[in-house]
Amino acid sequence: MMTDEVRVTQEALKAFCRQVFRTLRLAEEDADTAADVLVAADMRGIPSHGVARLPRYVRGLRSGLMCADVSPEVVLETPSSLVIDARGAMGAPVSARTMRQVITKAREVGAAFGCVRDSNHFGIAGYYAMLALDPALTEMDMIGLAMTNTAALGVPTFGRDPMFGTNPLAFAAPADEERAFVLDMATTVVTRGKVEVYGRRRARLPEGWAVDETGQPATDPEHVLHNLTYQIGGGIVPLGGLGERFGGHKGYGLAVMVDILCGVLSGAAFGADISDEPGSTARVSHFFGALRVDTFREPQAFRQDMDRLLCSLRSLPPAAGEARVYFAGLKEFEYAAACRRDGIPLPRKVYDQLMETGAACDVPLPAVRTVGGANC
Amino acid sequence: MMTDEVRVTQEALKAFCRQVFRTLRLAEEDADTAADVLVAADMRGIPSHGVARLPRYVRGLRSGLMCADVSPEVVLETPSSLVIDARGAMGAPVSARTMRQVITKAREVGAAFGCVRDSNHFGIAGYYAMLALDPALTEMDMIGLAMTNTAALGVPTFGRDPMFGTNPLAFAAPADEERAFVLDMATTVVTRGKVEVYGRRRARLPEGWAVDETGQPATDPEHVLHNLTYQIGGGIVPLGGLGERFGGHKGYGLAVMVDILCGVLSGAAFGADISDEPGSTARVSHFFGALRVDTFREPQAFRQDMDRLLCSLRSLPPAAGEARVYFAGLKEFEYAAACRRDGIPLPRKVYDQLMETGAACDVPLPAVRTVGGANC
């Protein structure tokens, strides 16, 4: 275990975040959801969307960039659809509530969808898609879908200017004995966070991640990030990479598809109009869906075939030099199991920031968990 | 103009295909649809899925591998869903009929989906997604969705054996003055057809398209195709390429998502169980969806925002050395317009094969169109 890492139980971490959010006037249910979404990201091995974001959320709520006490407004509702104006609220609570309503609608009519507009960062998309699998929400087998647009940083194929965000999409489908299939992916080749990691390490980016302001391959992370911050041009390329040779136009198409379903369909901002200014966060929009399995097939038979499919994938002989073949979500479920057993690992720096954030709100710091005597 | 290319009008080509299908006992409506789907592929610049496939379809129908005179069976139907067993019919007619029914259902309930199982090759996925935009089918603004699984040739990230097909997904959304947004993409980095083109040219494949039977990068197209034909191992990698560095696990996840919606949800074959044997074609399954725009937003406002989005994309300054930025579907619409003006270009070899196919069915050959005196 690295000495610059500490471990905290999920319960302690969640209680801490919840209390911090409560001091910022979030309603009890909203504070609970916001905490749950952050900790879920750490548990799934996506720390860029985890509690490391808490200080940013606290600053957003304090400054009023995110609104703690607005009531999201129903813009349009039909038996199969829902459009919610979040009015600048935090993303997670309004998103979870909307996905729950979408699930309730799908229970009635078979398939339902919802948009949330004028929202803020909602954490990991997979969280909402997976609500469709939550037996506490529905005993029916459902397939869940979640997407969001984000601040523009992605450059269209053959272009030079950012026109879409990382625009993730998530898709969750239940299995029986196997873990569920949970795809949760940015439609850009990588996220901004990955470029930042290379920047901190002063390493060159792999060619095929980013372009400069002329649209040519860029491998200097500082230059790419500087260009993004000051809106000079260039940015991250879509899934599939530069040009069309490896299918970059496909990732570009997926990113725009997500923007159409989130931004255009909800009547909100889209494309280059979504941007993070220094000191503000982008107002983004989300799209959620739920599909009842039994409107197609007997659910138990579906689950058993899902088992066959997923087991056949994870049992594959690996390529020479590789250890294992996964299916989407499996790595994350295994990581979560390890976190439940050993606590959630946090870099010391993140832990110290949480301590500061807690101190400013008079919320006690989560206790560091001792693991097998190797406390750190 | 190359001398080994001829041009035929879309009307003549469609009439020819329709007559050929009629001689093979396809009902009038089915023959019409099958012809329309083939010619639509050529018109959209996807000749691999166009009339070049006619001889293969004719062989399939003659040998009974595709059934001309079966009646697809409704397995399950609800107000928002439909599962059809094609019973080995040609893919295009049953697919178009199912998508039309899905659109009718979406008119009633807002969002509807349909699966077709035990079907055959259905041509281009985009054709069916675009039916949702066809004013002859519905005056309502809709978003269309179409997917299919195909014979396994795609190798999971870190694996060495094919477990999924090119598994394309298509998404179509209407605009107002702009052409519609039509994404139609294989979820593998390339299709088998592209590897075959490199094989015929005796060129090396770009590294990052395929792996050999040990899961290592393969650049010899003959070797890759031989391995696929004889099921030795190896194949094409997912969108995002080899390993996880450029997001190959995302394309892998998308391919499995398509298989879940097509194969598992319809109760049909999936994964490695779908394979083309020499002399037979894979029995595949499809998934279709339609979403009414007005259940989210006033349709005219949606179309106008689509115009703004799509215009902003195609008006971007291109990267240094590139001519233009497109959005998904734009290139194909422009190509189709040129085909309407100048005729559809066919390689002489394809034209000769059509001539043979026509002669065997007593169907007269489509006339070659003279273009601006430069007949060829």
C-alpha cells in the first residue's frame, strides 16, 4: 500500500458528504443522493467523478453557481416522457429523481424517457442507468439508459474547434448469476481528466488523443489544456481518434447524438454554447431512459441468456500477454467489492482537502480505516 | 470518369432488382422494399451493401437459405413493443414492415421499439432509422433507431476470439432546412468489407484494425480473413482499437449493447453463436425504435435548433490540410443528390454480375446511362 493513500469506509465517506451537503441547505433526500453518487464513483474506480469533486461542489453551492434550494420545474410530461428544468440545481438529486420517475412511467407503459435541462454536473452516468436495475425501485426487469452533454472540448473529425463535450452514455442491462452489463463511456477518446494526469506527470500524450488549434495532432498536454481553458482552439478527439481511418467520425457522431438527446430535445444549450468559464460551471442537460424487458421477452429467460453471454465473454482465453477478458462493468463491480471489504482508497491529498472542506462546514472528518494493520 | 465504371439511374436499377426479386416469388411489396434498400445503399455511397449483393441474395433465395414465402410471426406485442420471428425470411422486407409498425405504435404512445429475430442480412441500418423521418409514413416528427447483430468477427478487448459482429447502430433525427442527422456506424473499427479491399490490393492493414489468433496486432489481410473463414481465431477489433488506450473497450461495449438489444432481448442467437458458414448466411436479429419529438418539445423548435447545431458543425473551419467538416449523414445526402443527377456509378464488374443475374431470371438489364456524353 502506498503511504500517500488512506482508506475510508463507504458508510463513513457517504455520511460525511451527506452532512456537508446538509450544511449547504440541501434537502435531506437531495444530500443523500448527492453523497451516494459521489461515493458510487469512487467505489466504481472513477475517482475523477468521486469525492475529490466535493470541494468544487461546495464552492459551486456557496457561490450560487449551483442552486441548493430551487425547485426543478416540470416543463412537459406525457405517460412516456418527462422534461424537467433543473433551474441550475445540483445535477445528481434532480437526475436521480427524474430517472426514478422514468422508471415509474416505464412500469406503466413499457418504455419511458426523460430530459433534464439547465442542470449541473451529475457525476457518473452509470449511476442513473443502474437505477433501472435496483430492486428497491422496481421489481420489474428493466434496461436503463443515461446520457449527458458536457462543456465543449471535443473536436469534430476534420475540424479544429471544440463543438461537443465528453458526452458520456451509459447502458445497463440485468443478468441473473452474473454481474449486470453496465457500459458507461465518454464518447471522446479520453476525458479531460486523463489529459490532466499526463500534464501533472509532464508526459507526452499518445498521438491520437488531441489536436492543436490548427487541427493537427497535439501531444503536449499543457498546450492542449491551455488552449481549452482560453478557448484558443483544438481539444480532444472523438472515440475512434483522428480523421476517419480508425472511425473517429463514429465517435463524433455518437457525441452529437448524445447532444441531440440531451441538449436539443430538452430545449437547452448544446454544442459550443456549453462551456466552463473560469469560476463558473457549464449548465448541462441529461437524458434518461428505461425499457421493460417483459415487453419483449420473459424476464427470467432474458436474464439467463444474459448470463450465457456475459459468462462466455469473461471466460475467454486472453490475448498473449493479457491477464483477462472483461465485459462492461465487471471491473467496476469487482473494484466495488474490494472497496466494501478494504475501504475506499483515497489519495492523501484528496483526504486532506476533504478535511479542510469538512472543517469549514463544521462536519467531522471521516475516520481513516486501518486495513490489516497497514494503516497509512 | 474511370472506364471500368458505368452509371444507371436509380429508377432503372430499382425496377431491375424488384423484377429479379419478383421472379423469386417475393410478394410485390417485399420485392419493392428489398430493391429499395439495396439501391438506397448505393445511393448513400455504401456499395458493399448495395446491388452488388443482389447475386448473393438470389443464391440465398434459390437455395432456400433465405425463405421467400414464409410469413413472419408475431411473438409478442404490447402498445409500445413488438417481437417478430422472421422465420428465415429476407431481412429487408420484414425489417421495413416492423419499423413501420414501430412508428405507428410511437404515434400512439410516444416511444416504441421492435425486435426481429431469425432474420437475414437487412442491408444498411440507416435505411430503417430514416423511415422515422419519412413524411409518407408519419407527419409527426420522430427520432429513429435501428441496430442489427451480425456474424461474429469482432474480438473483445484483451481477447483473441471473435465474439460479436460489426453490430451497426443507426440514429436519425430530423432538421428543418438542413439535411437530417443520420448516424449509421459499425461498432467495430472497420467492416470485413474494408479488410477485403486491402486483401484485393495486397496492402497491409493499418495497425489497430485487426488481431491474429493470439490476440496480437495483425496487418496481413489474407491472414485475418483466412482465420475468420476457418474460425481459427483473431478478427477485427472494436471501435477504439486495440486494448484500452484509445477506448477499444468502449467500442467493445457498444457492440455487446447492440447484441443485447437485438439477440438477447428477442430470444435469438447472439455472440459467437452467429456465424457465416461457407454456403450459408447467419441468422441475425434486429432492433428498431421510434421516439416522438413532441413528447419532449414543440417539434418546429426542435427542428430549428437541429438546424443551428448542424449548420454550426458543417460551417466549421477545417483542420489544416482538410477540405470540410461534415456531420453524420451529410456526405451521404450529397452523394445521393449526385446519384440522382448523374446516375448511380457501378463498377463494370458489378454491372456484369447484374447482367448475368438478370439473364438467369429473364429480367432485362438496366440501361447504362449516358452522362454528359462521357458514356463508359
